[in-house]
Amino acid sequence: MKAAQVPRSFQQPHAIEPKPGFLGGVMPSRLDRNAKMFLSGAVVNGVSNGVFNAVMQLYLVSFGFDGQGLGTIIMMNALTATILMIPCGILADRIGKGKMILAGFVAVSLSMVSFFLAESIEMFALSFALIGVCNASATVFTPLYSSFFEKDDMDKAFGLYGLINISAMSLGSLAGYVPPLMVNTLGISLNAAYRYTMVAAGSLFVLQYLFYYMSSLSIQERLSRELRFNLKSKRLVLKMCGIGLLANVAGGIMFSLFPYYVNQKFGVASAGLGTLFFVSNLAMALSKGTAASFAKRLGGMKSIAFGIALSAIFLLLMPLSPSFGVLAVFYVLRMGTRFMSDPLITSMFMRSISDDEQSTANSLRMISMNGGGVVSPILGGALMERVGLDTPAFIGGALTLLVAVLYPLLLRREAEVLMENGEQR
């Protein structure tokens, strides 16, 4: 992560007493005011995303869109973010993280207004394109958050973020019960109930930027004096981007349209999805929270490969499920194993990148992640409509097994360097 002179808050951080058991494996040794503000934003983000995950695709289906239509709309987010990611990363090194967060605030506000006015594929695609602008500006979030911690605390810091963010997302998923309740008690249409539920989520989505901006106010940054592409760790970034792109295609062709998939296969509505997301997100939060402790025992790279490989097996079993209940078990197990690796991957990446190229390097990594989001919804929707509803799961599971092999194969050298420096086992 940040080398040598990382930007630090002017506010003196206070030490956190070491905690036994689970908290000891999650809580960094120090949390300053900026970190707490950022984590507060993570809570708001998690709740709003939980609502969107449970309701958004069903809201779009209520307009009569099919799988390919949904894929077209959703991929606009990733397409715009991919195009703007590098310019935003370079610009962030020039103007500072706070100003980039304000730019994201403007973009997300416009996106929410257009989303709730939209009724056609074209208008929804426009709103998702604006969300992509917002996500491109969010390239500063990972460097900003990592700047609040020492290198030795990085695994725990990202594990804590994942635990808090995903736990909040789990709570937000319970909003799936709200639309049918509104239909029964208020006598409104299901489309209107979805809209009202998502207006509340959209307001929270905008509100999160207040906390992120406040977390950036008292940091000291070393800004670039010119707009230039500054990247020394080319080999590491190239390998991380390549694997990240494949990993996101592997998961995205199935899970970018997962609510549509279970709705078409088992007739599951928002309440069932809300319950499933609530449980699975808790499993994901627990796995992210325990990632640092797991890495200490097994080793960082082995933990990454093991979690991804195990998740691939559960994904391959999902289309063989005879009922939604059985599929739900495999889904929860897949989420609980796959995302244990994320905090460890992010921590390894950020600790291996020097301070003066973090925003640019992270923008490239996010491009690879969003690049998968451009391809996977369109590909997944086409496979579901033209080949078979279960086809994306089989292809995604096979590609995920390949990803599990590529991490230790291509990144063994970087892991050994960190181990020699005493930063990762």
C-alpha cells in the first residue's frame, strides 16, 4: 500500500486496545476521526446497495424489460466507469481526493434524478451511465481509506471495512419485504411500491458522499503538478488487472442478473430475494471480517486461492438445485467463500504500490473490474435468453476455477516480497 510518506490526518489518532477473539482479528490498532467518517459512509452505502440489490432489477422487470434489456441498462454503468477511470485517477493526483469526491456527488445526484424519471431503456441507460461517472470518481476511495492506516494494519483495515459495509448491505436487503407490504396495505401498484422503496435508497446513496467528503477534509496530500500517467509498477498492475478482469467476467455473467435468474427459474419476488441477500451478505461480512485472521494461519496467497476455488464449486452446483431453497444454500456458501479473498487482494495490491502512483494504479485495477461489468451483463443476458437459463453458471464456475489457479501462479513473487518484508505470511 502507501509507502513511506503516506498522507496522514492532522487529527491525532487514538489507539485501540487489542481485542481478544474475533474483534482482535478485525480491529486495526488505530482508528482516527477520518477513518470513522469513512466507515460511516460505508454503512450508508451498504444499506442503500442492499435495497438496490433486492429491488432494482424487479423494478426494471415491471416495465416489461427482458434479460437482454436489463443487461444493456446495467452494462452502461461499467462502460462509462471504464472509459473515465484513468482520467479520474490522474486528475485525482492533480486536484486532490476531496474535489474528486465532490465530482462524484454531483454525478450521483444527477443519476438518481434521471433514474426516477426514466421509463424507457434509453433513459435508464443514461442514469446508469451517470452512475458510472460517479463510480469512476470513486477511484480515490481505496487510496483515501488506506491512508488512514499503517501497512501492518492493512489486512485488518480492509477486513473491517468489508465487515461493516456488507453487514449494512445485509440489513438493506430486508427492504425486499417493503414493496409487497406497501401493495397490501396502501393498495398501490407493485411498480409504484418498487419506486417509493428505491427513492429512499437513492437518497441514502447520495448521502454517503457527505461522510466520504468529511473524511478527506483534514488529510495532507502530495499533489502532482501536471496531468501525467505515472506508473512504475507496471508488471504488478498488469497481472492484477488481467486476473481481476477474468474474475469479474466469471462472476458477472451469472450474478449481474441473479435476481432476474431466480425470478424466471423459481418465480422468486423481492421478499424472497431480500431474505436470501440478508443471509448471504451476513456470511460475506463474516468471511471478510475474518480474512486477516485466516491469512495469518494459512498464508495470504493460499487463503485467496482456497476461497476462490471453493466458491467455484458452489457456483457449479447452483444450476443443479431442484428448488430455490437448495439454490439458496449454495448461494450463501458461494458468497461466504468467494469474498473472503477481496480484503487480502486489495491489501496486497495497495501495500505493493508506491505513494505517488496509488490513484492511477487503483484506477487501472478498477477499469479491469468494471471492464468485466461491461461484458458480463450483455453476455449473461444473451446466454440466458438464447442458450439456456443455467448456462452462465456453468461457464462462470469454470472461469472461477481458472482464476483460483492464476493468483498463486502469477503473483507468487509479489507475495514472497511482502513475506520477506514481514508484511504477509
